[in-house]
Amino acid sequence: HILVLMLFATTLLTIRTPLRAPPVRMQLNNMIRTLMGGGGGGGGGGGMAVSAERLEDAAPSWEALAAKLDTASTDDERAFRQDLESGRAARACSLASQRLFDLPDGEAPRLTLFRDTAAWCPYCEKVWLVLEEKRVPYEVKKVNMNCYGDKPAWFWAIQPSGGIPVAKLDGQVIRESNDIIMAVEEAFPDRPLLPQGDPRVRPLLSLERELFSAWFRWLTSSASEGAQRANFEALLRRVDGELAASGGPYFLGAELSLVDCMFAPFLERMAASLPYYKALTLRRNDGWPRIEQWFLAMESRPSYRHIQSDFYTHVHDLPPQIGRCQSVPEAEEFAAGIDGSDGSWSLPLPEDDGSLLQPLQGLGAGADAARREAAAREAISYMAELFDRKHDDWCYRHYALREKGLAFPYRALFMDDWNFYGETSAHLRPVGNGQIIFALHHAMEGFMMPLLYFWTHNPSYFFFSMYADMGVEAYDTLAMIYRRWTGRDHTLTRHHPAVDHILTPHHLFGVFFETLALMGGPGISKTFMFHVEASAHASGVFILAAIVMHQTPAQSWPRFLYRFQKCVVAAIVACRVIWWIPVAAGSLRLAYAYSGDFPAWLAPYGIRGLGHSFPLLSPVFLFSLLLIGFYTHFNADQLQYNLKLLRKAAARVRAANEAEKPAPAKHAPAKLASPAQRKSPRLAAASA
């Protein structure tokens, strides 16, 4: 009874946690209405009734705000927005859809760059920087990264792996960042960035990769912290020494080169992330003064300064891309300064007296201009958000009615975040050892323990498996609740908090079902229970494998991925649809029997029910009915989502087949076959 009450209380705690925070604007509006006396009609203590007039929206329209912004803007600001749209802006901007430079009017750029929408990708940045430095006219098409959105079908057709950046130069598709840079250098020889025959280039590029590898390993690991720090600092001293040897401020001397474009995106991210996570500063550090001079020289160039991102963005855009970054306690002060939790973001911002983590000079915008720019971007962002919301709602209804498959014709509230994995985001992408723990747990429960039991018929394996699984799922449930309260993550799989309200009932069902099975003792078949355990956990291994495969270079093997996804769907149908029917029926039967009285022949074993006169209305039966209803929806949603992945994999196969078709033969004068070819069809075909 105590266990049932604990499970019920845990469910209540999960349900009363908001499933999704309202948008910031809605929270602000609610707060303003409350402060103005317009919120909470029947609140405690004699709340005053609110008239319809007081609820009338008195905010100006977006059109009125746009007109007010235009009136307040300077001529230069209005001209910049017009030039940005036309591609003739004086400086780089992430909002630009084309950059024409000195290209004559009416002439189309030879190059199209496909880069990430949010400008997070360092490989896109180095291509972008090269194009800006060489003043190569180009168009921009923005594509989501896997960690924050879907890629459109047309992009998969030109890039089967899904990787970015991609460029199309004179109709030729180039799929790797370094290949793009070399093709641009060859196709646009004006303003060369790669000195011919300079023996320093190759060793410097090797040093850049060595520095990147050391940074990446250290940032994503907490093992051998001191040794990794010493190794990275030694590499920084080598980089600083190379800059000193060149005479600076750049890697090859007084002029910027391709080597600087290769170093820039990653040194930029190192300078942001290492103070935040490892308490090591790159900027304004006397240990490597030449690196600071290099940064200042780069920031003096408009091509880089208006591409460069800020520390706050980088420290928060890295984890979705590379996984969890490991912090040290000494970094908390730096993290507070970058996040602004120490008040450093309070307005007005302090003057840069040389003590700021990130220098702010050279941005070219005063306080008033920055406010107008923020207002313009807020208006654009809101209108885009409004459009996306309406578009997503339409797509959602269309998807629910047309593509739901065996799932319900609507989406349950607790399933709102179910598109949290696969190709859309990193929400369930376990970080670090989380994936391994998930796989080992499910492999042991789905394969090893059942095989040992079926082979030896030793009940110890049965009880060990039941208690081990209950322990894992109970611990993960408590860790999720602890994370909600404290913000500290001790979950086994390190999954994203957005899916807690999906995984908590999932764990509760497992614990509840196994508890009933153990209470049933001789009244339930251990073989049946092990079939349940094996089917659920074995299919879980398949589902995890599908998640991983759709996030890895396996996307480059569309036929393999399609066959594998067929196996995953087959496993889900077998284990979580067909086999789920007797499992659900057996669970309800067990809950019904336990709520009333077990058969009399079980009394000598000490097995008695709860003795409810109406077992169908008992808390145990109703709770199990609730969990089985959830799990039925859970399984159906797993099926429909993996069917969606199967359709995407099939689309990639079709795109790969189309790409492999031979190009149409150019019209040329037909050649007459020789007499020998006319006698031998095989020879004629080979000759053709």
C-alpha cells in the first residue's frame, strides 16, 4: 500500500509540473495584466470583476510599431535594411540572403552557399569568411542543423549525408568545407588567400587540427583534467610561438591568409567556451600575447567582425552540437559573467576598460542605434514566429489526420514533445555515457537475463532481472524529480528535461507492473513475465539504434538505413503492438485479482489480495488502467514516428537512385556501327 501511494504521489508531482512553459511574451503579458489589475478574476480575497472594456487590447499594431521604427531610424539605418535586401550592404550580416559586392546589376552570382540557419556552424563560418574576404558574389540558402530542425527534401537530394556547408559553383555541387574553399580560390583568383609554395602552410594547418582535437577532448570530458589542461596550454604556446615567428599579426605575417580563416572559427569558440567551462581565458591573457594581437587584428576587419559571434551564444550553442560540455568548479565565476547572472548584463553596460571577458570595441553601434536594431529584429522575429505557429498548426493537423497510422487521431498533451529525437533535435540524444548505459541496461534485460533463465530455469535470474529493472527505473524517476527541483542532472541517460513527462509514466508503468508480478508469486508465469521483459527491452535497443543511426554518417548509406529502419519497424510491431495485447490484458487481470482476492489455493503461499468489494474501482486497478492507457499511446506513437523515419529513409533511397542515374546524353551525330559491331550486340553495347 505504501508503494502504491508513493507511485500515485510521484504521478501527481509529474502531472502538476507544467508540460511546456508559455512563450516569454505571454508570461510578460500576464505579468503586466496582473500588475495593472487585470489578471486573475476570482483570486483569493475578493477579486474585483473585470469589465470587457478593461480587457480590450490597447497595444499598438505591428504595422504602427514598424512605422514608428522607420520614423525613428536614421537614413543610414534605413539604407542598410534596403541594401541588405538587395545584396549591396557594406558589411556582412547573418540576415543577408545574397552578397553581390561589385557584381553588375542583373547578373546572377556563380556561387550559392548552403549554410546553417542560426549561423552556429564553424565549418560554414570559415567558408563564409573566405567569401567575404575575397569579395566573391554569392547567394545564401539556409538549412537547419540536425540539432535544431529538419532539413528540406531538396537539400537531401543534393547532400545525401545532410552535412553542411554545401556550395554550388557554376552548377557543380561541392560537399565539404575545405573543398569549397579550394574551389573558390581556384575559380576566383583575384585577392588570393593561399600563397603559392609557402612551406609554412601545411604545418600550420596540421597544428590547427591538433589544437582543435585537444580542445574538443578536454571540453567534453572530465577525465585527466590536469593533464588535458597542460596539453592544451602547451599547444596554445606553440600557436603563440608561430604567430611570433611570422612577425604577425597574422599567421603568415602582415597579410591575412587562408590559414587565418581556418583558425578563426575554432579559436573564437575556444575563447568563449574555455572560461565558461574550464576557467581558462584566451583573451587578454599574458600567457599568449600574440594570440590576443591576432584576435584584435581579425576584429579590425569588417569581414570577420560582423561574422564573429558572442561568448554567450557559443557556450550555449556548443552542447546541442557536440554533446554535454564538462565544467570545473573554478569556472562558476566566469560562467556567471557570461550568462549575466552576476549582474554584468545590467544596463547600462560597463565601459570596456580591458577587464571584460569579451572585448566589445569595433561593433560600430551606439546605444540608441542598438535599441532600434533590437526593436527591428524583435518585430521581424515576432512576425516570423506568428507565421511559423500558424504554419506548424496547419502541418500538425494535416499530419495528425493523414500520417498518424495506428496512433490516435489527436496528440495527447504529454506527447507534445515527441518529435524530440531522430533528425529534429538533440533532446533525447544521450550525452557522454548515457547512450552506453541505456544500451547496456536494455541489452541485459532484453537478451542476457532471459537467455540465462530459459537455459537454466533458475528463478534467481528472474528475480534479479525484476529487481534490477525496478531499481533502474525507480532511480531514474527520482533523479528526474530531483533535477526539476534542484537543476542538477543525475539521470542515467542524461536525457533532456523536455521529455521527463513522457519517461516518468513509462518508468512508473514498468515499476508497477513488475511489483504486481512479484506480488503474484506463483500466481503468474515467470516465463510470461520474461517474455514481457525481453520484448520491451529488445525493442528498446532497436529504437535506440534507430535514433543513433539517423544522427550519424549512416545517412550517407541510404539503402542500408532503409533496410535497418524496416527491421526497427518490424520489431516495434512484433513487440509493442502484437505482443502488447496479451501483456495489457494480463496486467489488467493481475491488477483485478490483486485488488479483490487471489484464488484460495494461493492462500497457503501467503498470497492474498487487498479484499476490495469492487475491484474495478480500486485504486490499484484504476492506476494500472491509467498507466496501460498511457503505455498503449506510447507504443503507438513509437510506431508512427518510426514509420515516419522509414518514409524519410525511403525518400533518401529514391533521391540516391535519381542521383545515380546517368546524365542525359548530349545530342551528337549518330555513329554508324561497324560490321563487326553489327554482328556482336555485346561488343556494340560496350563500344557505346
